[in-house]
Amino acid sequence: MNLEKRLYGYDTEIDFYDIDYLHRMKLSSLLRIFARLAGEDYTDRGMSHVFLKEHGYVFLVSKVAYKIYRMPVMEEKVRVNTWVIGTKGAKFFRGYEMLSENGEKLVEAESVWICVEPETRSIVRPSSFEWQVEPLDKEELSVHCKNIRAEEIPLYKSRELVISDIDGNGHLNNAIYADIITNALTKQEFESEISEVYLNYSHEAYLGETLDIYKGSSEDGMTMLAKVGERPCFECILKFR
């Protein structure tokens, strides 16, 4: 088991299936690659998803925040890195970055995770987690997760969750939220450049449930909220250049 401080990452290339019709990386692909990177870091340390679940632990992402300087494009080669920032209360903090071949910072991000017991979903505090990873001393991120209050915004549409939405934890996959958000944009909004994304995962959503999606505009972007009945599932803020 490797619990030492470190920067974990690798070089990769943006594939055709990762891009939109403007040849920019999709928001869902960006969320997916960073979520996978966090899992691969733990797997490389000896703590795969299967290993953790067998020992009574599941990590669920609670909040993410992205600052996008420039979305990578089709066939662009990039470097992706992640590192452990530390813990606070019941939360585990992690940082990320995506760099171009010449070292240009394309994206940086922060995520907040909680550890739960697989069956009961009761929270496991960091002090009770058996394998604490030592935080890496790195420069301060320019973006941080935040609390979002999405209130009194109109209903945009409703969407039933289908089989392909559900992941190995039995709930709506984190990256699918980004597709739901993207599909709620107008063509003009979609073709604008997103500069910041804040996404809070409030409660899990399951197969067959119906998401009611609410959308409101602000001066520099928009706010979204999705609920199953009265249960909020996610809140999101998008900012545009």
C-alpha cells in the first residue's frame, strides 16, 4: 500500500468520441477523465474500487469545481495530473490539472469526496478510514468548490433515468450529469466558451426515477437544479467568457 504524497498523472490524447461538433472536448468527457484519474491514483496505490468495497468503503464525489482556460481539441495531446489536498471534517479534497504539450494550463479543478459504507451509505469520517494518503504540497488552486443555492428558477424539462445512465455504484453516473447540463443549453449558450463550472451532488438518483431540471440565467452564466420530486439531486453554476 503506497500512502506517500505524490503527483499522479500521465499523457493522453483527446479522442474523436470525446469531442463535440465544434471539435472541443465535451464537458462530460472532462469530468469523466478526472474522475477516472482519481480512481486510478487509488488503484495504483493498492486501493481499487473492488478492494475498497470489500473492506467496507465507497467514495462518492460530493462537489466539483473547474476553471477552464481552454478546452482541448480533437487529437490534442495533454498531460493530466491529480493529487491529494487533504481532509476537513468528513470531506476528502483532491486537486487536478490538465496541461498542453508545451505546459500551458488548460484546466484546473478541485473535487470533494465523502467516504460511505456501501450498504447503509453511512458516512465514514477520514479519521476512521484505514489508509490515509499524505497530502501533496502544491501551489494553491485558483478555483474551489462552493455551496450553491439554486432557488426560484423555472422548470426547463423532465427526464426519466434509463439503464445507460446508471454506473457501478447503482446510481446516476457523475459524468452523465454534465451531459444533462449540456443538453439544457441553447445552441448559442453551448457554442460559448465555458470558463467555470461548479457542480454539487446533493443526493443520489436511481434507475426509473424522473429528474425535473430547472434552469435560470445570471449576468455571467446560468444556474441549474435537478430534483426527483422534492429531493434535490444536483445544483450547478456555469460561467461563460
